[in-house]
Amino acid sequence: MRKTCSIAIGGALLGGILINPAMAQEAVVAEVDSGDTAWILTASALVLFMTMPGLALFYGGLVRTKNFLSVLIQCGAIAAIVSLLWIVIGYSLAFSVEGGQFLGNADNAMFSNMFTVRDGQSIGELVFGLFQMTFAIITPALIVGAWVERARFGWVVAFAALWSLIVYAPVARWVWGNGWLAEMGVHDFAGGIVVHTTAGVAAIILALLLGKRTGWPKQLMLPHSPALTVAGAAMLWVGWFGFNGGSALTASDDGAAAAIINTHLAASVAALVWMLVEKVKVGKSTAIGFATGAIAGLATITPAADWVGPIGAILLGATGSLLCFYAVHLIKIKLKIDDSLDVFAVHGVGGIWGSIMVAVMMSETIGGAGYGEDGSMFSQFITQIIGVGAVAAWTAIGTIIIALAVSMVIPMRVSQDEEREGLDIANHGERAWDFD
């Protein structure tokens, strides 16, 4: 009798779920893992923390006093406009289940139809959408370093808004949204291609379009506060645990923990290598060098954080630091391109190097994840180059078109008088510091 009642109750509940969509929805949500959800919510906060205040302070300390506030406001405004657009349509273009391999559809516009669990995940789609939003925020914010001290605020906001939809969202679809590069087998664990390659390529293009700051390079334009830059770098370093560790999308030992350990290891090695090279080249190890080296290592390990072991992380941190150090010298000194805060040389070069070298470092012989039965180092190497090349080309074309189109309505650059006065006053009517 008890068994019969149990069957009847179970049948009634099952029937109710099948008949009632709301109950069916609850049944799907019940499959969510609370531990994984808590971790990804935390990781989302950490990645947002990377932009505000981490990146804002890192960049802000590198500019002159009269432009400090403008950097903070630009980072904040970009975070705000991209957040809005991501919820309205950006997420759907990048991650809707239906749609093509190049672009999604509008099924998830305004974060609608999100109360599900995506295949292969243990977190709700709202949590996934939130986490991905923080990546969409920091990517255009990274580009701020290319145009500091001379870009018009209105142009910055308009450009970042369009760029996030036209450049970033499609690339996220290609690599992370089961798009054509994902189908090809391109590996990008946490953004070496999607975040750092796009931001770096866009930065070098915009530095060329905007032109040099007035007086550069003859006039020394030293960082006004290395202390703020180091503090910002430290925030970025900690936030990167959410950036890479959260990309595992699970609170696991072999996923999140391994990615965080590799992240920390690469950053540590890269910071030490950069300071060592500085000591040899210029006689002193600087605070700015420590901060920049750490960021170079973090950018380099990002695409490979869960594909490599400690040996791979050390090698990527060391080689990424060396490569980025000399890239700064090449772009600034040799080519005289005013990518003011070295976005391409550090984020772009580091991300591209890590994205290509993941094919080497994931070898099982040095503790990597391996290539599977049908894979090889050579085939993965070619696949990674194709992925980086395609994204770099799309980014370059999209950036040029968007920048010039927006400039037809809002000029890209402030006047020389405004530049001399400083963007804090010229664009915002305020001063970051009042020493009176």
C-alpha cells in the first residue's frame, strides 16, 4: 500500500511538472550546483573588481596628474554602457543556443529565456551571463590605455559601446559560444584571444589613428603615481584568480584550483623576470617594471591556464615577460607609436603569445592536458595561429570602421589647448587632486 501511494504521488508530481511550465523550470534549476554557483558569483565580482578599481588605478597612476580623473571616469563609463548593452542584446549575440556559428540571435535579448542550465554546466544561465558580462566590460576598458590624455570622452563611450557589439560579441561567439573557431578546435581558456588579442590589436590601431600626444616622445611624460599603479596591478593580480579560475565554471580542484595556481605562478615568474631584465638593462628594478611584468605574465597564461601544468606556467610567464619587455621597446622606441600605456605590447603580445604557445605547453611531457587521440602539437599549433589571425583581422577591420564612423559625429581627439590643460578639466570640469 505504501509503495502504491509512493508511485501515485511520484506520478502526480511528474505529471504536474510536465503540465506546468513553471514547475518544469524549477526542476531544471534544481540541477544547479550551489557550490559552483557561489564560486562563479564570487568570480564575477573579482573580474568586475579588475576593471573598477584595479585597471582604473593601474592606468591612472601611469598618466600625468591632470589626466588621472579622466582615466577613472572612462573605465567607469565603459563598464556602465557595456553592461547595459550586454543585457539588452550582447549576451544573446554571443551565447544564444540557437543561431549561427558567426553570430547568435535575439533569443536571450534583455536576458530573457535565461532560467536554464546550459549543456555541460552546473550553474544557471543567469550566473553564466553575469560572469561573461564582466569579460565584456574589461575588454574595451583595456583599450583605454591606448588613447589616454588625448581622446574625447564622448567618442570614447560611443566607440566602446559599438565595439563591444560589433567586435567583441562575434569573437566571443566564435571561440566560446560554439562558433566556427570552437568547432575547429581553437583553445582559449579565459581570453588570450577573445580579450587580450582583440584589445591589443584595437589599441595599436587606435594609437595610429589618434596620433601621438602633443610633445611625445621629446617631452617626458612620466607616471604621476607609481604607487597607484602598483596598487592597481595588485588588484588585477587578485582579480585574475576570478578571471582564470572562474573560467573553469566549476569550483573543482582540477579546474578552478589548477587554473589559479598556474595564474599565480606565471605572474610571479613574469614579475621577477621583468625586474631582472630592468636591472641588467638600466641598472635598477622599478615598481612600474614589477607591475607591468606581472600583468604581462597574467595576460600570457590566460589562454592556457587550465591546459598546462606548473612547468608550462613557468615557461609562459618567463617567455611572455621577455617578449612583452622587448615589444614595449620596439613599439615605443623603434617604431615611435604612442600606444601610451603599452596595451598592445603587454596585453596584445602576451595574449597572442600565450594563445599560440598553448599548443606547445599542453604537451603531456611537461605536465599539460595533452592533445587527445586524434590531436598533435603541430595540428593544434596551426589551429591556434588560424584562430589568432582571424580574430586579429576582424578586430583591425572593425576597429578602423567604428573609430572613423564615430569620429564623423564626435571628434576622436580633444583640441591642443584642451590636451595641454588636461582632460580632467577639459572633459569633466573637475580635478582629481586639490592641493590648495
